[in-house]
Amino acid sequence: MAPVGRPGVGRRVTAQAGAVLVLTALAALVSVLVPNDPWHNWFDLRVYDGAAEWWRSGRPLYDYTYGRTQYGFTYPPFAALAVLPMTLLPIEAVAAVHATVNLLVLAGVTWWLIAPLARRHGWPAGFSVAAAVPVLFVLEPVRETIGFGQVNLVLLALVLADVAALRRGSRWAGVGIGLAAALKITPGLFLVYLLLTRRWRAAAVAAATGAVATGLAFAVAPDTSWRFFTSTLWQTDRVGRLDKTSNQSLLGGLARLTDPAQPPRLVWLVLVVAVLGLVLIRAVRAARAGDDLAGIALTGLAACLVSPISWSHHLVWLVPALVVLLDVAAGSPAEQGTPSWARSRRSAGALVAVAALVLASSSIWFAEADPGHHHDRGVLGVVVEDLYLLTTLAVAALLPARGRGPSGRGGRRPPDRADGAAPLSGGTAPGRGVHR
């Protein structure tokens, strides 16, 4: 029989439920008040649906453009196979299913990230997860992934599933990364992360999974696959202008800086090599410290920075990065290899607060400019228009890796399993979960 008369329990539960409702209402309000259209009428989903219908009718997939726009299908043929079932339903039903799936994925990812952190710090796990969902929802990369009908949350979940599989020593670790890379090219950088951290078996599984998925597309549509990998993949102008405000990659920032001239590609390549090298070095160090969530987050941010085009909704990799920062701000020890400024609780808390505010406010759209006008508002306008890029660079440079022990020291990785999986995964506490 349940205990009776526990004072304060009912009031505490009511207060927690009220706090979640307030956060949810604020998330809905922010979604309406942001300076850009928060929903976009599932524009990208309509492109996918139209392209799949066009292709199903026997016409070349990559000749399709949506309405009077220049936008067409830009993903690999395996992704086109994955969306073909959309053509069996009206677009309204497809949008409803897509939104439902993404909200469920968001809830699942939030639970996986937040529940262990809450238990570690003595917070109510259910309340912490329920409160985190609307907070994460209001961040532009999450909100616009759902509004545009994008796949970024699904890709995030696939990669995080591999983080969990690595921790368990599962032989299936790498399948999520392989599928993500087959659906969209940029997650292929996580295969490099597996190689650099000596997860040989997981890297082989990822490569094999990606190869099988891509091979399936070649078997079903050889001409379409050949065209994509030899031609369409390299046509960045199919996606949109480099200098668009929503392109928050290094090349996008450089394009706005040199507008109206074209960005110097040699300068961009130098920046790509420097940023990729430095961020991946930090990712490998995080993995060796046992913090795969920080390593994966850094790798995802590196992919966004060096890709020629990274729309604002691609920056979902800031979500696990913010969770790592929150964990350190709450008291988890940071590894000694972390930059000294970022090791303190106060610094981590400040960085997570600023990054969340920048993303939740859709700040870049206050300085949106057309081609040839990116400098009309002066230096401040350029800075505001690049705030997501600057935030990503700051997080990539300062993200702390969580240490194993109470002092945050001892960054050497314990003996690995056969696949080299470090025992500390994203949601686990430093110093816990070591399976030998």
C-alpha cells in the first residue's frame, strides 16, 4: 500500500508540472515571435515529396525543381529510396507523420541525454527531461528541422545510437553512422572520428553499412547514382546562395564578408584545414578522456563548419554540446586537457546560456541581408548575421571534455574492448559505467 500523508510531495509535483507547462507555453510563444517564419510550411518536405513523385513517374531525379524555385533533391539516391513511400500519402498526412516522428525523436534524445545527468546531480529525472524538451524545441536548429520537414534530428539520433552501442561494446556499433552517411554525405566525418579514436570494428561496420546502402541505390538506380556522385554532389549552387543568412558555415561567413565579390576559395581551404584539424584533435582528446558525447558533438560541429553550405537547421550538433556544458556547469569535473577558461562551472554555465539565447532568439535574422547589402548595417550587422557561426566556433574551441574521476584528472583511456570503445558515453556520469 502506498504511503499516505507525505507532506510537500503533492505540492512539489504540482510545481514541477506547472514549470513544464510554463516552459512549453514560452516555447510556443517564442516560436511565434521569432523574426523569421518558424514553420516554413514544411518546404523541404514538399521538395522531397515532389522529387520522389517525379522520379517514380520515370523522370530523372536530379532534374526536378520545386515549383518556380531552383530547389531540387540534393541528397544521395539512397535517401530518395527512403522517401519514396511518401508518395503514397497526401502531403498533409506526410507532414503530420514527419512532425510526430521528429517530436518523438526529440523526446527520446532528450531523455537519453538528460536523464543520466539529472540522476548524477540529484535532480528529478522525469521533471528534468520534461522541462528540457520545450527548451531544446525552441532552439532554431531543432525548431526549423521540424518546420522545414528536415532529417537532422533523425541523423542525430542515429549517431547517438552508435555512442550508446560503443559504450555497450555492441558489434552493431557503427550502423547508425553508416546509415546517416548514406542518407546525407556530411555524417561521413563520424567515420573519420571512429578511425582516429581507433574504433576499428565500429569503423568497419559503419563503412560496410554505408557501402551496402549506397550499393542498394546503385543496384536500383545505377544511372541516377552515377550522376549524383560524379556531378550533382559538386553543384553547390543547386542548394542556394553561399551568402544567404541561413548558411552558417565558414564559407557562408566568408561569402558575406567579401560580398559582393566571390569568397576566395584558397582562404576558405586554409580555414577548413585549420578548423578541421584543431576540432578533430579536440574530439579525439575527448574520446580518450572517456567522453564520447563531447567527441561526437565536436565532430558534428566540425562537419557543419567545413561543409560549403550548413543551413541553420543543420546545427543540431549544438544540442549534445550544450548538454555537456550544462553537465560541467552543474558540477561534473572537466578534463585537464580542456582549455583553462572552459573548465570552471561558471564559464561553462555562461557559454551554455549565451549559446541557448542566441539560438532561441533566432538572432541572425535580425540582420538578414540580400546579396550586395551584407555590409549596409556596418560591423555590428555582419557580426549579428554570423552569430550562429561564431557561436559554433566558440563551442568547438571551448567545449570541455568531462573527466573520469572526482578531480577530473586521469585522462588516459582504460584498456579498450576489441573495437576500442571508450566506456564513457554521452549520458553516463564521469567515472561510472566502466565495463571490463
